[in-house]
Amino acid sequence: MITRRDFLKYVALSSATLLLGCAKKEVTPVTTPTAKPTYKAEFVLGYGKDHKLKGGKWGIGFFPKIHVLERLVEYDLKHDEYVPSLAKKWEVEKDGKIITFELNKGIKFSDGSEFNAEAVKFTVEWLKLNHPLGAETFESADVVDDYTVSINYKDAMFFNLAKMAEFHMSIMSPKSVKPEGDPKGEFVLPIGSGAFKVVDYKEEQYAIYAPNEFWYERFGIKPKFKRFVVKFIKDDDTRVMALKSGEVDAISDYVHGGSAYTPRNLLGPLKREGYNVFKRIIPLTWIIAFNYKKEPFNDVKMREAVDLAVNRDDVVKIFDNQVLPARTLFIEDAPGIKEAGVTYEYDPKKAKELVEEAGYSGAEVDMIVDKSQSDQILVCQLIQQQLKNIGLKVKLEVLESGAYKERRDSGEYDMRMYYIGGTDRRFYLRMYWRFYPGNKWSAYVSERTGELCKKILKEFDKEKRKRYLIEFYKAIHDEHGVVPLYFDIMTVVTSKNVDADYYSLFHYPNGIPFGEPLFYNVGVRA
Amino acid sequence: MNRLCVTGLGIILLIAILGLLAPLIAKNPYKTDLKDRLEPPSLKHPFGTDQLGRDLFSRVLWGARTSLFVALTISLISMSLGCIIGAVSGYFGGIVDDVIGRIIDVFLAIPELVFNIALVGIFCAAYGVSTWNVILAVVITNWVSYARITRGIVLSLKEREFVLCAKAIGAGEWYILLRHVIPNSIGPIVVLATLNMGNVIMTIASLGFLGLGIQPPTPEWGQMINAGKDYITTAPWLTFFPGLFIALSVLGFNLLGEGLRDVLERKSFIE
């Protein structure tokens, strides 16, 4: 039997214990050193295009060209300079007909074999036989010594050096083909000196890469993952959903630029939801190209009218203002743009007057657009409305890619959406493809612009080249050859648990700026 | 009054009236206003706005005009063509029936949508992009079902007494066919046409969704869903309202067709 006193004792004891238990615990501060994050062994990327690791007409995909292979030189757009990469230095002879490259020593391909002059010679010969760009560029390659190679080009021009930074001119090991080192041999798998090596590949499904330890060693950095899985998810919206569901750690635009990209209207919402959005503006300008060889756009007044009628601020709103309106032909980092001081204005009143003056008020013109470019279809619809305001009826024709190309090549159109430039490395290449006389992918060529384009692509002297570029920008503007609409971007969106930074995404470890996103320094926190 | 019939008719009439009144009650479906881009439904924009700031309510209503006009045109042409071919096949029989029967079999063997896609592609390449490509392509695949049904009906009708009587008093074959046989087979064909309208609307929308149908900026439901699919997570109204109108119009025609079939079956049973 519990007495009243015992009961009170128990109550007092329990209360004291309870109070002690509830008292704030004195915590001794412990200083722990900042722990290094632990990373998952695998990094999964969602990407909109197959990597074509078995090759094709244009070789392997652009992504492995950047991540598995490397080039002799790289291009620094801001300074308009070609900078060393696999090559240490080079000497130009006969106005660019021959360029002799001195190669860096101690570079290894991912299979451990040595990168040397023989590998360059093999690549040149292989490209000459198997690649359209190689066929039109190279004459031959001569090994001077183990680390010196002379490349003989078909024409004498600066453009030969510019091309060496191009995707397609990436150097691969002679072991990439069977029999080894035979330029006529069968392409097996790309073996390069770049950041990654191919582990597995299933066409239209995935590619699996692993870090190339020789590359990481060369730059004194360590990879944060062991496997780099790239899932090919063609539909743009599905790619975003895959990121949201955690199926992939990041999504990236097609490194070529201009298609298979993260929908621009989703970048803002993704950022607000806590995803990391990285974007880099690239020298790729979307334009309206004219069929300037026939009526009505053989009349410069009509081209000027369209130019003045386009409200670029409205155009970029379609992309949620994630891209920039093009008031110049290229972005301001492009050589000569700032100095040229040529800007494209919006003046619908003057545009209307010009149409009336040219006698085309109320005329119907057709505009063709590729069906696969859903954003461009919207842009065209907006332009259709803007041109209606100046008295032009635009008949919009959304065509299958094949039909679009057919109409483009046969010249059965008045206007079309197109692009000039590309990622940094393609600045001069697209100058050639879009403005050089006689090219089937040209955007505009007149006697004046064609001559200037020839001079630009011939001139090794940077300052002289810049002067030609300035004249070229002025000529295109004077003749209203094309109507610049907006500057495109390259984006990468990562999950919250992905460690990535803008600098390493868009710079090589040695500081060379890249227009294409790079993933060597990405880590997925466990 | 058949309840299915009335409901179906009510839905169709509602959509048709909204479509017909579009110029009065809706805004300009082409007018872009980038300031009001991707606005959610509100009093100003009952169905919200699209990527170019166009009023979606107006576009859906104008889209009703497009879809119903195209579907009606296709159905009328297919019905006329199918009825005549089917009636000729069934009535005259013999080699005519064999040839037409095999042609019908060939058409039926090819999946309809795949055939339509191929045909639209060919017509676009040959004659350029136009709404008439869609009409022609769907008519080419659509007449077959009418022909098959009409043939079956005519096969049974031609043995009936009124046909024999007509023959007995010296009426010509074509006269009997056009004056007696086809008018007597019209009931089931009307049911088929009504039910088929729903299919045609779906086909037009499917082609529009695939980018093969009516071209932008002309408002058309399938094409609107295609344009809105990229925004399904951020602006679901872009796909919801055109989708709703497709579903409603298909439902309306199906209910009307089912109802008509019930009525006609009861009538023939009583007879």
C-alpha cells in the first residue's frame, strides 16, 4: 500500500526528472571541417539527338566530336583568335595552301596509344575519303617528324585554319577503323584524346561514356563520376519531364545549336522550381532569308520594308525573353560587330511607305518553314501579322523537312526562316556556307557581299580581316540581304543535386571558351 | 423522342451555333498581342491566350467553323461517292461487283490514318499546302465504308417486290436504282454518315496534330493541340479547350448516330 507521503515523493521525483528532461540541453559546439560532397558514380544526361557513334555521312554526332575527340586548334570568338589545342603552334605557308602544325607531346588517346603526326595524317586522309567537308578541304598530309605534320589544302585561304577548329575536323586515333590506320578501312568506334571514352552505345537509345583518365591527368583534374550516361530523348517536353521525374540529372541543348533544345518558355519556370539553368549566348542568328533572285524580293526596297516591319522585341517574347533580339547581324562578341556600328531598326510606318513605293501593297508572298521547328512556326505566324500591318499578305507554308529542303533548293519560295552562324567554332564556316558565292546553303550573295566574303575567308591578318568584316556587315545591311531576328542560346539545366558551374560548362580546363556545353566537371551529389 | 438523339443533336447544334456566331461573339483569332502571352483563363480571355497572345476562345470557336465545315464537306462527298459506287456494285452484280468489291477490299486493308498521312504528303508535294489536300485525302479513304454498306443494302433491296414491280412495268435499271433503290437505302446510310462525322473530325484533328492538316495560323483544333503540347505543363489550357471541343463534337455525333440507329431499327421492326 502506498502512503500519501510516498505518493508525494514519487510525484516530486517524477516532476523533477521530467523538468530536467525538458531542460534545454547544453550543447558543446563542435567544429567539423567542411565535408567534401560525395558524388554518385553515374551522371545521366538527357539529350535530344542520337550520337551516331557508328558514323554516318557526316561522321559521328557532334556531341562525341566535342567530348570524345579534340581538335588541333580551338577558336576564341571574342578575340577572333585560333588558339592551340592538340597543336602547340603552326606555320602558314603559301597563303594558307600549306599549314604545318607542331603537335603537343605526351598526349594519349583514351586507349593509351600516342597522339602524334601519324594520327593527324590518318585523320586528314580518312576525312578526305569519307567526309564531305574533308573532301572539299584537304589535298594531303605529310608527316615531317613524329610531332610535326604539314597539311596541304586545296585552296590558299585563312579559312583552312578556321576549319581546323570545326567539329568535323576532330582528330581520331588510327585505331578507330579496321584495319587499323587504313583510311579506307571500316569505321568501328571513335577513339580520341578528349574527356570521355565510349563504353556502350545503343542507337537511338543511349550512349555510355567513361572518363578518359589520360585527359583528366593532362589537365590535373579528377572526374566526379565513373559513368556518363546520355539518354536520347527526342521530344523536348519529354526531356524536361525526365529531368523533373529524376530519370536524368541534367538536360542539354543539341550542341550544334538551333534545334533539339530545352523549350525556352520552360527555362524561367524551371529556374523558379529550383533547377540550375545555365545559358550561353552563341553567334547563331535566326534570320528571314529572301528569295532575292525573283520578285518581289529582288527589290531592295521590299527587303528593307520587311526588315523595318519586324518588331524583334515581340519576337523574343515568344521565347519568354530568354533569347536576345538581333539588332546587329551577330552578337557583339563576334569580330567587328561593335566597330561596324550597324543596327537594324523597327519602323513600320516607313516600311509601309516602302511597300507602297515599290508597288507591292496588298501583294501575297509565301513563307516556308520546316515543320520540325515548332518555335519557328510561331515566329513565322508573328511575322505574318507584322507584315500584314505594312500591307503584305504572307501565305505561310509549314512543310516536312524533305519538302522544305526541296522548295528551298529549287527556289520556290519568297521568304523563309533560316540561321547564320552557329556555335563559336562555326562562325567562319557558316560565313562560308551562307555568304560565299556558289554555296547551296547560302542565305544571301551579291557581287559586293560575295567579294567581301571571299576576302574575309582569305585573310590571315586579324586586323585586315576585321576591316573586311565591318564592310561586309555594312553591305549586308545596305542591301538588306537578310533580316536578323534573334540571337540563339545554348542551355544546360541541372537538378538541384548536381554540382556544376558556368565556367567549366562553357570553358575547356585550359580556359578556352566553348560554345558547346562540356560535362567534365559535373558531379551528382549522393 | 429518343434521348440520345436529342442530347447529341443539342451538343452539335451548340457547337455549330457557336461556330457560326464566331464573327459576332469572338475576337479576331489571328490578332497577336505579345503582352498577353500565355494568360490563363479570365473574364477577358475565357479560354486564356496562346503563345502569341491570341485569344484562345476565339480560336476555338473559329476552329469549330473550320473543323465542322471540313468534316461536313468530306462526309457529303464521301457519302455521295460511296453510295453511288456501292449501289452500282450491289445492283448490277457480276464483274462490276467483283471489281468494285476487290477495290473496296484493297482500300480496307490499308490502315486509314496511315493512308491519309501518305496521301496528304503526296498531295502537298504535288499541289502545295492546302485545306483541299486534307479533304481529298480523307474522301479517298472514307467513301469505302459507305460503298460497302450501300452494296449490302442494295443486294437485299433489289430482290424486294417493289423493285420487281418496277421492272415489270418496264422501268429502266438506272431509273430503278436512282428512283427506288437508293432512296430506300438512305436510312442506314444517314446513320453511318452521322457516326462517321465523329471519325472524320478525329481524322482531321489527328492530321492537324501531326502538322499535315490545315496549316497555321488558320485555327484548327488538332493543330492547336499540337502547338500547345510544348506548354502542357505551364499552360495546360492550350491543349485542354481544343481537346474538349474535339471530344464534345465527336460525342455529339456519336450520340446522334446511335440515337438515329435506335429510331430507325424500331421503325423497321414495327414495319
